[in-house]
Amino acid sequence: MGRAQLRRSAVAVALAVGFAVTACTGETLPPPSTAGTPVSATPVPSESVATPSQTAVVVLDPGHNGGNASAPELINRPVPAGGFSKPCNTTGTATDGGYPEHAFTFDVVQRAAVLLRTAGVTVVLTRSDNAGVGPCVDARAALANDSRADLAVSVHADGAAPGTRGFHVIEPDLAPDGGNAAILAPSRDAAAHLRTAFAAATGQPPATYPGGLVEPGLTRRDDLAGLNLARVPALFIECANMRDPEDAAHVTDPEWRQRAAQGITDGVLGYLSSR
């Protein structure tokens, strides 16, 4: 399939996923905003050699969604997760002051999408607003797979105990059903780039508290559907611990969120260049 056809396919899948999820709620939503629509890479003259970013498709997945709390019957239903089942989605966490994870992740992803598109990357988002429900975790993974993404990055923030702070990148371990075996090595390569770039851009310390810790700022897990179902290189990043006062001050600061977006962008571009 040609790259132009792929981009059209990615748009169709993104729309199909959004409407499939909203159909479960019985709601009629307005057309998705163009924020979730892939933007064509900058044209390259035929005699030039395209850079990795100008030929790349990256899926950015802002965790959770603003309407999840209003639809427990949807987000609690079980979906495939790579050898077992998990709830469709969750509401996410929040700072003690009430700033929600779903708003944080959507804001950071919007900023990162602008930076990546400026670099010539075709960006596909798993959701186009912060007022809907879902998509389910298996549908988010399917969108990345169907887009034949060069990399999928799911953006989150943690809800751990106060006093434990920092960020960590989550790379896939072998899923219980073994289906993601082919993407383990490139995902680990991408994780190394993202960990280094995010720390440099934000000054955020690598976390040492999470389970599955491989080294500070890097964990490996086999219980996340988005990584277990991935057939393209995929990562999660927990940008901060929202329940820690110092980290909460960061995530609620628009300037810090811009640095977080820059760190994600730098990590993605570093990985694409290395390939």
C-alpha cells in the first residue's frame, strides 16, 4: 500500500473507531475536529532523499477521555488484552486539586502533534477531543496497527503515593499470548530514546517507585492491552505522579506541559532517525 493510501486508511480507521465507540453510548457527536486528522508530510522534491520524519507515521494516544466517568457501562465492559481481558477504559487519575489526567494527556498530545507535524511526521491521534467516551484500549491498539505506524506512544500521568515522583517509560514485555514478540526489540530501542529525551527536555527525574522497574525511568510490563496487542513498536509514558505536590505543580503548568511535549517529540524523532 502506498503512503498516500495509508494516510487515507488511517483517517478512515480513526473515524470508524470514534463512531464505533460513540455508537455504544447512543449519542450523536459532531464531526471529529481536524486535530485528530493526519496531516500530510512536507512534499519532498523527487530528486531529494526523504528524511525519516518525512516518511513516518506516528500514532499518539492521549490516555483516557473526559466523558469516561459518565459511561461506566461502556468503559467497564471487558475487551481483549493479549491473552486475557481488561476493562474497555478507565477514568484516569487527577491531582489533589482536581486537574484530571485525561485533560493533561490531551493537552500534551496536542502540543506534541504540532511539533511532530512541523518536522514532517504524519500524526494520527486515537481521539480528537476531550469530551467523548473511550475508545477502548483494544481499539486504540488496533488503530496504530491498522495505520502501520512507525511508532505508537500512549501518554499518561501516574496516580501513585505522594512523595514518589518522576516519570517513567513503559516498554512491552512478551504478552501472555505471545502476539507482540516481533515488536519487543524496536520498542525497547524507542524507549531508550524517549527516556533520555524526556528527562533532558523537562528536568523531571526518572522514577524509581513503579513495579516492573528495569532501571530508573524505565519499566517493562505484560499487563497493558495497548502494548500486548501492538503489532507496531509501541510505548507508554507516565509523565509525572499527579498525586505528588511537586509533580502536580508541573502538570498544571502550561509551560511545563510544552516541555513535556518537546521531550516526547525529541524522543520520537531520535528513534525515527536511528531506524
